[in-house]
Amino acid sequence: MNEPKRLLLSGDEAIALAARHAGVALGAGYPGTPSTEILEHFSELGGHAQWSPNEKVALEVTIGAAFGGARALCTMKHVGLNVASDPLFTAAYTGVSGALIVVSADDPGMASSQNEQDNRRYAVAAGVPMLEPSDSQEAYEFMFAAIELSERWKIPVLFRVTTRVCHSYTVVQPRAANGAPRPASFERDIRGRVMIPAYARPAHRRLRQKLAELQEWNETSPLNRIVEGGAELGVITSGISFMHVREAAPEARVLKLGFTHPLPLKKIAQFVKGVGRCEVIEEGDPYLVEAIRAAGIPVEGKADMYRFGELDVPRVRRILNNDLSPEPTKPPGKPPQLCDACQYRIVFEALRKQDCIVAGDIGCYTLGVLQPFEAIDSCVCMGASLGVGLGLRHVLPPNQARRVVSVIGDSTFVHSGISGLVEMVYNPPPNGHVLIILDNSTTAMTGHQEHPGTGRTLEHEPTGKVILEDLARSLGIRRVYVIEPHAGTGEFDRLLTDCLESNELAVIIARRPCILIAKQLKQYEDQRCECDAAKTAAPAPA
Amino acid sequence: MTKVTNIVVAGLGGQGVLRGTDILAEVALGAGYDVKKSEIKGMSQRGGSVTGDVRFGDRVFSPMVPAGEADFLLVLEPTQVEPHRYMLRPEGVLITPDAVPADQLPSKKTLNVALLGALSAHLPMAEEQWLAALRAGFAETFFEGNRKAFLIGKGGQKSKVSSLKSKVPAGGEAA
């Protein structure tokens, strides 16, 4: 007898495998831990995967694919959904023809993020169904369920995972066979897709009707299940917390929710009635607790101290015991730092020496905030370096304003720095401004992905390229410099001084390939030159 | 509650912490256990601390080893021992670079494999399974060096093994 294959996959790998098995036609996203590997694996498995300049564009592209009747997957980390939220909210109104799965990979505890926002709230705010797998097998299975829900109710589905689901490896037994999706085809539906107020008003009502039907369906959905146990303690939980609960309270009766918006409130009420005491175990925001209590169902929630950081087995034990004593502090690990030979060190040394006020951004270079540089004064969100720097320049007295510099990476610049650069030209501060673009020809911090400024696709194939200095010049900025930072020459320092003293708008592009992938980058460049040479050598068509 | 064996591997980015947990998880999976492996690797490329948890048994729930419940703690970098000691059970086994004679290793890069060898002396999986996982997990050219490092690590543990082996349950059911 053939035993089913047992694979050890991360949650990200499982999602990618399911997407491939389910015939997802297009995956788009922007790199962001812990979601990045989903599209990388999907591509390795032969899927059509693309990096978009940012998550808003990625979601718009996948909405387009889903309007065309195809199955589409959009991936991002939690803060990425902030960027993509504009299309998400209205896509709930328009609905889709095919399937649209939006993966939000949250990061409770901020292993590598600026905040630990809980994106389950987005499902409520936007009005979309939400699934939450608790391990890799469920990440695989729930993808098929998500696609079925999306196609049946013609609505985007939020597929919400967290770091411990994305990056934990658990056993997956894949399906033997999968149905092929319908071929893509355009069906005109003007009143459904064009959200002018006259059409949006009935669309909203249709959305609420869909959600009511989904809630009713959810009452008997196999995505939620009860693990039998004693009647004294009932626990309601979802996601990775379910696994911690099973270990921390093996004797408890557990209602495991997999389809967590709209909630199956009747099922929840019945479960609560059948147990003596019911505790809700969830990471982050008290989303479940608030929704269940709002429905008049009495449940216990965790103390406020447990909303910070991720949960684990010891913390779940504490919550169940209502232990409010101070938690043990873990010894700090060794923090990351800029690679020894990273050219950005030269830039940060210069900024520190000239006592600049630095509006920073998100990437490897954010490490310039640590010792020995301590050369970043603010870092808020992707692209904020431009706006924040300009805001400072507009209000500070001249002796301070003249020292303000914005620092951004190449990928972050394409993501959301371009509109900030337009702001710089459109509303120039009285003493000018200096933007430094740190261009290492890659999206480094997330694992060296390509982006529109590298001129290579996700699969490292040549494609259209954004030339940063040309872009800056096209906006009418006269002082645009490209420099390769070298230690010991003082060249970068002098250029920075010149720009700061000029009282004009200036863009300094500090360009040198990331040392960790310098060899690979050379290979890609050589391939591109061969490709171009072959094109020029070939005879022109008659 | 069925017994789960908990192993934590710690070190710095670039030392092969996660590759070590890959091999370990592969061996446990092949032996028929339920296996879960978790890691925080957002900062590993920049020389930050890296920790990987591997748990195996008949049924594993949480992918993270609870603090104070690690049966084995492998640490590749001396500075990372104290920050991770809290993970270890009172009677748990700590395996550090001291467990292997560094001058006998084929190369410094095989330290992670050598420590896996030391760990293997305490676990019920057969040597052949480990060697098969090592062969599959690295380029063929590295196999001889890895095999040597693995056996050096294993050999160094002989005196410590007998009292501990009974604490680890023997082979799981195949799926």
C-alpha cells in the first residue's frame, strides 16, 4: 500500500505548494518577513510570481487577474496590508470573478518589524472572510478552502498567518490530485466593478448580504472543530495559539476556529454553554474576546500584559492560571549589524561626523541606528524618510534645518520614496534638502530579492529598469550625483558637505552592489550583456 | 501526554545553526516521528543570534520548545551559551564546541555537524540514518568531511550516554 508522502514544510512553503496544486495563475507581492518565501517557493515550483514595486500595486495586479476570472495570490507582511488597504476595501465591494487570496503574514513580537499590528482587524473593517491556519498542513489545506470560498462568494479572502506558522516546519501530506481552474476570460460587469457612488451603494448592500451568508455557512464549516476534553475548562482559540493551548492545557475542551471572520457565533455560544469556564486564547489584540462578548457571550480574556509579544506554551499556562506576576526577561541575543565591509558604513560615518539630523527608512541600512554610528533619528514606515525629512526642514530654525538629510534604500525608494521625491520638488523647503539613496542593487534585508531598480524580474531575468538618477533628473532636480563610497578618500564626505551647504535640492545616489551577492550580481549583469549583444548582432527584421 | 524530545540549537548567523536543525529534523522525520522545527531567522544574515528548535515525538503541538524544557541544547558559539542556558531542563544535556576536539575536525565549518554527532549518541536514530541525511543535506564533495566530523563528535560522547538514553522514547510509528 502506498503511504502518502510526508514532507516537512514551512507554512510559507505549504502555501506556495497549495497555490501551485490549485492552479493559481499569478502571485504578486512585495518582500516582507515572514511572507517573502511564499512567492519565492511558488516560483521555484513553476508558478508565475512577480515582485511589485509595493503592496498596493501587487494587490491591484491580483485584483485585475481575479477580475479576469483567474486564481490569484497576493502576499505581504502585516504593515504591507496598510499600503494595500485602499484596494482591499473597495475590492470587497466589487468582488471578483475568479479567486483572490490575500496573505497577511503578521509578526506578533516584532521579530523583524516596526510594529505588531494585528491584521485580523482588517477583515472586519474591509468586510472580507478570513482564514487562520495553525500549522503547515492547515496552511496547505486552507488555501484550497480559501479559493473555494473566494470563487463561490466572489469575494477576496484574507489568509492570515503569523511568523510561527510561516517559519515553523511541520509535516504536510499533500493532496493526490487537484481540479484544474476555469480558463480566464473577461465578463463585463460595469455596475459591479466601477465604484462610482451610484453603483457602490448597492455594492455595499451586496457585501453585507455575502457576509451574512458566509457567517451562516461558517456555523457548520469543517474549518472549525472541537477537540474533546473536560467540561470544566473550555478554550476558544485560533492560529498558532491552538498548538500552545493543546500543550499547555491538554485536558481542556477546545474550540479551534479556522474561519475567523465572520465568526460562527451560534457555534461559539453553544460551546461556551457546555463548559464551566471559557477562556479565549489569542495573540495580540483581543479581537475574538471583543467580538464574542459583543454578541453577549460571556468569556474570559487574557490580562493586558499578554497582548505584547507572541504567545508560547509557558505564557498560555500563565494566562490560564491568571498569573499576573512579572514575566522572566530573556537574556538579549546578539543583535545584527551592518556587514563589516558594507559601504553604508562610510555613509553613516559621514552623517555622524557632520552631525546630521537623519530621517531614516526601512532596510539593512536601518542598522545605522546602532552603535558605533547612531546616525538615524527617525524611522517610521516605508518611504517616510522623504516626508519626515521635508517636514523637519520646513519648521526647524535654519541652523538645524540645514543639517537634515533623508536616507533611503533603492528598493524602498521605488516602493514609496518616489512620491516623497515629487513632494520635495513640489513643496521645496526654504534651505533645500538632501536625499541619499543607498543603492546596493537589491532588496537586501529580506534576502536579496530583485526590484524595478535592478532591472531583473523575481526570476532574475532582464526586464525594464528604473534608472534612479534619470528619474530624479526628470523631476528637474539639478544636483543629482552617483557615487561609489570608498573608505579613506573623504570623497563622500566632501560631496555631502557641498550638497548641505548649497541650500538646494540634491539627490546623492551611493551605489555599490551588496557585498553578500556581488558575485551573483556580476553573473546576472554578464547574462544581460550577452543578451543585449545577441540582440544587436542579429539582423533586423525585413 | 506523550513524551516529546526537545532540542535547541543556538549560535550566530553563518555558523550553520539552521542547516544543523534541517539535518536533525530530516533524521527524525525519516524515523517516523511527528516533527516540528521552528526558527527566528529575520536577522541571521547580519551576524545576529540564531536559534532553531526541533521537537519530535508521537505528536508535537507547539513548534517552540518551552523555556526550561529543552532536553538538549547545542551551542555553536561560546558567547551564546549563557543567553540560552535558561532553555535547558535541569537534567538536560548541554553540548558546546568543547565537546569536540577542534584540531581533529576537517574544517571549522564542520563544527555544526560534529555537534550533531555528539547529539546523535543520545538519540535512538541509527547512525546510517544520520549519515544519509548528511549526504543528502550537503554537496557530495563535503560528505567525507562531514562524516568524519560527525563520528568525531559522536565518539566524544560515549562516557556520558548510558544514563541518558533511557529518557528518550524509541522509534515512532510510521505515518
